[in-house]
Amino acid sequence: MKNPHDIILRPVLTEKAYDGIADKRYIFEVAIDANRTEVKQAIEAVFADDGVKVEKVNIVRTLGKIKRQGRTAGRTPEIKKAYVTLKKDSKPIKFFEGMAQ
């Protein structure tokens, strides 16, 4: 298995993400080549001290926007987000505590 910190890049901190914290639903930006099983194992490994158990993982891959500067056109980087839902008996992730108020 890959290093869990190479799979989970950063948490996504948006209004939509804050709304899901009360339902134990968290959003993370993950590596482009990561799949659901790897994301689940990485979340449980990184937050093992907190007693986190993952119920399901949904993944969304978004293409980068086309940006132009004069005649030159390019794309912003692609990103992949993982919507992680924890089990009912799982403890919440401590990093996000205090943000969902």
C-alpha cells in the first residue's frame, strides 16, 4: 500500500464541507490515481488514534478550467475529491471539531 499521506493531500474547507461535518461527512482532496479502497484505508490509518471507521467513500474527479493569456491556452490542474462518510458508531475526526458550529 502507498503511504497514506501521499493519498490524502488536504481537507476541503468550504461551506458545503462544513454542512456535512454534523453528519460525519468529510471532504478531502486526494491523489489523482487513488481509488476508493485506498482512500478508505488511508483515512482509517491517518486517523487511527481518533477511532475513525469509514462507512463509504464517493469520489469526484474534476477537469481543470481552460485559462487563456493572449493566444496561449492552458488548463489548471485536475483535482480528485473524496466524500468520506463515517459509520454511526465512529468517533468524529478531531481536526474538524469546533469548525461545525
